Amino acid sequence: VTRGTVFRRVRIFDGERVIPADSVTVDNGVITGVGHDLDAPADATVIDGRDAMTLLPGLIDAHTHVVGPALRRALRFGVTTELDMANHAELMRSLKAADNEPEAGVQADVRSAGAAATVPGGHGTQFFPDIPTLTEPDEADEFVAARLSEGSDYIKVHYRDGRRAAALAGHDEMPVITQDTMAAVAAAARGRGLLSLAHVGTQEAAFEAIEAGIKGLAHIFVDQAPDKRFAEVAAERGIFVIATLTMAEGLGGGGELPSLADDPGLGPHLDATDLSMLRRLAGGQEQAIPVDLQGAQEAVNMAFAAGVPILAGTDSIMALHGAALHRELELLVAAGLTPAQALSAATAVTSDVFGLTDRGRVGTGLRADLLLVEGDPVADIVRTRAIAGVWKRGVAVPRGA
Ligand SMILES: [Zn+2]
């Protein structure tokens, strides 16, 4: 049980738009009221936005890999939930359980794919040598059942990036799962009520994943400009896309990522791991594979225009958890989304796609996962970085410097 909080004189972005209201009350970790000039419950903490601040749902990063202090790092930057896209099942179980413990207020909540589907020696096995693998379509149902019993929240497949994955890992071509086996995994997931996602790096692989019945792309492809059929087919098949433009920017040599270190809102909260990664990128790194960031942004824009749900994700692994999502929002706007649409891609759209019905919006009865910023990010997306406070289940997050 936590003390109540009331936010007054704030602009409110509810996950889709700015709503005609200026105050929000929170009690016991839940939003209890949204309206005008709401009365503060006795003994509540009053947060006064002075008509100069914006209150948003806590952000959701739809593609990460949780390593070390990732969830604690993420929360400081207003990311209250991370969707992990491949990890150790046991670690994920314990981190999810921690959301009900007193430390919930210091780390982001997480959902996870657990072990991703790959073949023996395939992409993913370089990070997780002991993960279960599969080869044939008739192994798919058992594979998915095992993930479900381990607590996987959705199913991820590493598809058809043998040469590219190998280039990134610095060795010869890696074996890849076949399209038939991917299709069988997607069908098994669907049969058990789980979303399926595919890791793809090329447009060709994206088309094949969609054809195989995969529900979501864990990345937009980065190898070329989009064929105009891509958006049509993606919309027709009802898939969603996690953009991960930040990952493309990083792979492509770093782009403007190093400037995060100088951002007055983000810089002081970055840790040594974050800063050393940004320094490495600033030093200029050789591209292990060709990356077409502009093509990736075009693909995102065309898919969005065709009605494909676009989700914000960073693919953060060792560094930049939380911070990178602010750059992702900026890249989504550069791709053609409005700031409000980009903010939805990190809140309401993601909660809708993943069925996270208790979060992703500012509304009565929902979790009080909230981000308060100075200024108006709906007018200028980089204002998400001017963080005035973060609340997780109604608890103010200690941010430090
Ligand atoms: Zn990933």
C-alpha cells in the first residue's frame, strides 16, 4: 500500500492523444481518477505541473534483451515495461515475479519470449549455447508447448539470417531454421493463443516470415528500400512490426546515437556501460553488414500508412536500456509518424498488440505506470527526455544522477 498521489495542472497524453483533462489521482498503485481539478485525497502527495508539464503512460520498449541491471536502468528513463525477445526462461520468471515484490518500484516490469526458436548452431546459440533447438516442422508443437510451460509470453523465431548473423558474429555462415519449420512454429503458437514473432534482417526474409503466418516482425528489415508490395502484404495479413530503427542506426555505424551522451535530460543518467558504447560508436565503427537506415524508415512509414501497427523497440542488450527508446521515438518521427503516433507506438499500440490490458494508457483502473516530462512531447518529441519524474505502480522512482 502506497500513499496516494495527485497530479495537477498537467497536460495528459492518454496513449493516443492529449485529452481534455488536467489532473490524475493515483491510489494503491492504480489510477483512480482522470479529470479536471480533481481533489487530492487526504495525505496524498501533490505533484504540480504548473501547466508546463505533460503526463504520459510509462513507456514500453517492445524489443530488448534483459542483461544485468537492464530493468533498473530502463525505469530511470521512463520505460516501465520491457518486452524481452530472447532470454533464459528462469531469469525471466524471477524478474516477472519481482513485479509483485517491494523492489517493483525500482525496476521495469518485463514480458519475455524465453528461448527463441533456432536450429542447432543457429543464430541465438552464440549467446545462449544451451538453449533448446528444433529442426523439423513436426517438432514445433512440442517446442511451443515447452516454452509455454516455462512461462514464455510469446514465441520468437530466429529466421534466415545465416550469412548476416555470421558476419555480425565474425564467423562462417550459420545454419538457419527453414520456412516450413517457422510456419509450423507460428501455427503451434497460434493454436495455443500466443503471438509469434520473427527476427528478420532482410526484406526477402520479411516476406517469407509473413507468408509463413508469423504475427509480428521483431525488426523492420535493414537491407534495402521497401518494395511497395511490402506494406500491402503486411496490412493484408494483419501483422505488426517492431521498428527497432535505433538498432539499424547502431549497426549502420552509430548515426546520431553518440549525441545521447550530450543530451541534458539523458546524459547525466547514463552509466559507464552506456557511455563506453556511445564512445565506441562516436569513434566510428566498421559496418559488419550493409544497413539502409533510410530504407528501413521508408518501410516503417509505408507500413504505418497502410494501417500496420508500428511498435517502438530498441533491441537494447548490454547498454542503453531506456535511453535508446527516446532516440527510437525521434527516429519514428523522422520516418514520418507524428509525435503523438510515435508516443502511441511506445504505449497504447504496444499494450493493445500484446494484450497488456492493465497498462499503456492513462485511464481509471489502470496501473499507475507514469512518466512526467517538462514541456510538450506531442509538439516536440525530444521533450520525452526532459524527465521530471517516473512512477511505477504509483511509486515514485528514485532516479539519481
Ligand atoms: Zn533482439
